[in-house]
Amino acid sequence: MYLSSVNSNGSSGPLRADSLVLNSLYIDFNMQENTKNNAIASAKSITSQVIELVRASGFVRARDIAAAGIDPTHLQRLYEARVLSRPSRGIYAMPNHADAANASLQETMIRFPNAAVCLLSALRFHGIGTQNPQKLWLAVQPRTHHPSPTDVALQVVQMKAELFDLGILTISDGTNSFRITTPARTIVDCFRYRNKIGIDVAIEALVSGIEQGLINPAELDDAIDLCRVRSVIQPYLEAVTSR
């Protein structure tokens, strides 16, 4: 079967129908390849943007990525592809950064086996809020030997013996380990020591911990009662959970 076509010199000539089909298939194939290549280029561009954000701040959360106009699901994909590490729930970092940060903290805490990382340093470790303390905050029991000054600036807080082991995690790399307050205990402690760190920091920690799903509601409720801060924290807790 032939169709009439116009040649480049303006004269008409026959054109087979199967040639039209082949031309159409060729065009479709090129369009599909272009779409695929554009998608790959876009994915690479987004990956580069995410990595740039992570390297700039040390770690990122889903809300940081969303604020940059990037779908937060890319974080999970990059984590599954081992491009990023996840040192704590909801926190993503470059693999070497997370390892170095934990190694440094473990190295420091070897000197203080009876202490626990707390308050602002625990907030930072768990990725709660925006605090970036210049000192390492440590909790110790009363009448215990205080950590001696080191090359790391320390902020030591005394905590009651009966509450000291409440909500404590042990972080280990298989060789060394250190103790740190859980997200729920950390938030409660922020309200207990609000005069030392500021009520605004405590409120930010509460809001951030709940919105990111980083705290266990039952554990938080128990810690509030055991630490006797119900009257202080309840109004803020109700305001956050009623949103």
C-alpha cells in the first residue's frame, strides 16, 4: 500500500504505509528515551541537592528537605541505597559523619562511665529541635566524682539517684558504649531544668519530638509523673496534641 508524500524538492512521490509506522515507532522510542533520560537526570540532581544539604548542616530531617522543596521520601531511598546513614530515628547524615560523631562521643564517654549524656547534647544526638551545644552535657548522681576537665568542654548536671536510671539508653558499637537519656526522658528533663536551659528550648523539644514521632507517648507520660513535672508540662502538651 502506497500513500502520496511531498519530497524535499516539492514533487510528490509514493510513501509506503509501513514506513510511516516505522517512523512513528522511532519517534515514540526517542520520546521514551528522552523521558527516561530526563527522569534519571532529575533523580541525580535531587540526590546531589540532598547530599549538599546534609554536608552543609551535618544532618537533616524530613522537614529540612521539605523546606528546600524536595520530597522527603528521597531521604529513605538514599538511606536504603546506603548513600546516607541514619544515626537516630528521623535523622539522616553522611555515613562517615555519623560514624565520626558517634566515635568522638564514645571516646569522650569512656572517661566517664558513670555519667550519661543528657539535655542539650541528648537533644542533638536524637535530632530533636535545633540545639547545637558547644559543651557536652552530662548527668551524674549526687556525691559522685565529677568528670575532670578535658579537651572537651563539659556541662555537668546533678540528677537525683532515684531518677538517674530512668529512661537511659546504652549506645554501643560492639566495642565501646555510652549512656544517654531517651528522647522522652530528655524532653522531660528539659522542663525540669528549664531555668538552666530556657523554657523556649524545652517547648521546642516537646513540639519537635511529638511532631517527628520520636517519643513514645506512654514513656513520656510515665516520665512526666515520675519526675513530677505534670503541672509544668501539661499545658504545653495539651496545646501540641490538640493541633
